[in-house]
Amino acid sequence: MTFFRYVAIQVLAYGIDMGGFLLGLHSGLLGPLAANVVAKLAAGIFAFTVHRAFTFRTTDPADKMHQAVRYFILLGLNIPLSSGVLAVALRWITMPAFAKFTADVICLALTYWVSKSFVFVRKRRPIADHAGSGGTGA
């Protein structure tokens, strides 16, 4: 079920990503790689917020900063990876939007696995924190 929620949110985030890419590209202000970076940042901010609350349902405020740091490190790795794949794709695919789509599909599976395994994991807390009494349970 988590994967389906992830995909649903990624579709929305991808609308922001591709929409921002096309807007930057067709405005004449940005080339394909710069438009990709700007669009991915905007989509990343949206995706972190919604994935945290809806997809992975990790609303504990104590985890938020750790998750944000891990997520934006992942985004910081994903942007050059996807931009590199995009640069390669642009050598064979003349339509920038299709080249971007191809690059993003290639990066999707890796991003899901890393998000699930390293970003939206709950910190382990001592049992005493969960018991409410702070005692040993005896």
C-alpha cells in the first residue's frame, strides 16, 4: 500500500517537476539542465511534505529534522543523477520533455528504495519512552 501512495504523490510531484521544467524551458530563461534543477527543487519540497504526512505517515515532530536532512541529501544526489541521465538522453532524444521523462523514469525506482529505506524511517527510541512511566516495566 505504501508503494501505491508513493506513486500517487510522485505523479502529483511530477506534475510540478515537468510543469516547472517546461515553463523554465519555454520561457527562454533556462536551458534544459537548469530548468530540470529548478523544477526538481520545487517538486522536492512538495514531495517531502506530502510523503512525510501521507505516504509514510511519519508525523512525529522529533523525526522531522532528521527526515528533512536525509530527504534533501537524497534530492541533492538525485538532481545531478537525473541531470546527468538527462544530458545523455538529450544526445539521442531531440525532444527535451521526452528526454526528461526518460531520465526520470530511470531514476524513479532508485529514489523510492532510498526514500523507504533511509529517509522516512522512524528513529528507534528506548522502550521507556513508549511506556509513559519511564520505569523498567516491572
